[in-house]
Amino acid sequence: MRFKQKVAIVTGGARGIGAETARLLAIEGAHVALFDLNEPQLKETADSLRIYGNEVLTFIVNIKDRAQVQQAVQQVVAHFKKVDVLVNCAGVLKDNLLPNMTEEEWDCVIDINLKGSYILAQAVEPYMVQKRSGKIVLISSQAALGAKGRVNYAASKAGVQGITRTLAIELGPSGINVNSVAPGFIDTEMSAVSEKFSNKRGIKNFQKVKQEMINSNPIRRTGKPEDIAYTILFLASEQASYITGQTIYVTGAP
Ligand SMILES: NC(=O)c1ccc[n+]([C@@H]2O[C@H](COP(=O)([O-])OP(=O)(O)OC[C@H]3O[C@@H](n4cnc5c(N)ncnc54)[C@H](O)[C@@H]3O)[C@@H](O)[C@H]2O)c1
């Protein structure tokens, strides 16, 4: 029970990697506050977590909206008197090749994936500094290294690594660790979104490309949400208290 009586905010907690992270945190004793836009899915996920016996709060929050984020974080602190862990899993894709990438698609992805990470970190920082402890885990991506049709997404996820390193330096003296996880291809509903966008990325047969990727992956499979969630839990735990500013690639490959 590494998270007994700990309070964790998980954004994007309604489904996918966020929901799995919240589930593992709840199993290990944490009270969790889920931030997401998808109200019905949020309610369903929260109900499924209550069987583990800890408190589960839900907040309809758009993570790119500073006022909404600050208000929700304040409500979490008013209720639990603290926040120990922030995991920012909310994220989006809006793929297109450079000639077709619109400013709206660029802004949407940068605002949610990159600006959202800064807004969330800024919102929890005073409470973590006050008690001189905290763990922040952000989600980058293998796409940070470059991904066709994803100039916006790659920039946002590379930016997350810059935020991670910078906040590790700024917040380390206050007892706060900041790290990120960079997943490879993980089977979630985002992968279905990815398939929908594949034409726009110049990919004609998504399933064939996926199979080729699996065949060339040393572990010979795509990732599961729990592959990422277990890594997040380690980074959010006291076991990782001497690790900060790092990005761990969880891709099934070196
Ligand atoms: N699935 C993958 O292959 C993969 C690979 C690399 C990185 N990632 C990253 O991992 C994270 C989680 O991905 P996932 O696969 O679980 O995605 P997902 O689409 O299954 O879940 C994302 C969740 O975030 C929520 N969300 C989106 N925008 C939001 C906003 N503005 N405010 C609040 N909530 C919002 C959605 O409602 C959804 O519940 C994302 O940051 C994603 O970029 C995923």
C-alpha cells in the first residue's frame, strides 16, 4: 500500500491510461480526484473505483482552462487538506501533414497537452511547496522524437520534457519530484483516434503498419494502459524520491 492516505489528482482519468493509473492508485490506498471533460465516462470510472474503499471525487475540467483547473484543485485541497500526487494524463491528437496542418489543430494540441501541463503544475505547486513534498508525473510520448503528421503533437510532447526538467530544478529544493513517462503505441481509445487520422498522416493501411510495428518491436506487442500506469505509480511513489527531471520511455524497445 504505497499510497495509503495519499491524495492524487489524475487528469484524463475517465478512460485509458488515466483511468488505469487511478485504478492502481486506488488499489494502493490513495484517495483520487479525477479531472476530465467526458462526464458520463468519468462517472462510470469513478463508480468502478469506489469498490477499493477510498474516496473518489470527480471534476468536469478542461485542463487548458486555468480558472477551471484552479477551482478544482482548490476544491480537492478544501476536501482532503492536501494534494500529494499530480498525474497529468489528459491529452489529444489532431494529426495532419505540414501543408494541411491548420492553426486551430496546432493551437488545440499545444493548449491541451503543453499549456495544460504548465497550468496544472502551477495550480498544485503552492500546496506541495507548503508541506515540502509532492510528486508530479507528466505524460510525454515517443512522438516527442518525431512522428509523421504530428508536428503539433510532437512539439507538445517534447515541450512536456522541457517542463519536466525545468520544474525538477525549480521544485526539487521544495521536496517535489517532477518526472514524465513517454509511452509508445498503447492500445486505448486514443489509438482508435490515431487510426481515424491515419489518412491525414499519409498512412494508407493502418492495421498493416501497426502489425509491422509489432513485428519489429523487441517485445512483439503493443502496450497496455497498465504498462504505463505501473511506471507512473513508481515515479509517484517514495521509491522514486531520488529520481527527478527524467523522462522514462515505455515503448517495448530501447
Ligand atoms: N495511447 C497511446 O498510444 C499514447 C502514446 C503516447 C502518449 N500518450 C499520451 O498518454 C495520455 C493518455 O492517453 P490515452 O491513450 O489514455 O488517451 P485517451 O484518449 O484514451 O484518454 C484521454 C482522456 O483525456 C481526456 N481529455 C482530453 N482532453 C482533455 C481536456 N482538455 N481536459 C480534460 N480532459 C481531457 C479525455 O476525455 C479522455 O478521457 C495522453 O497525454 C496521450 O497523449 C498516449
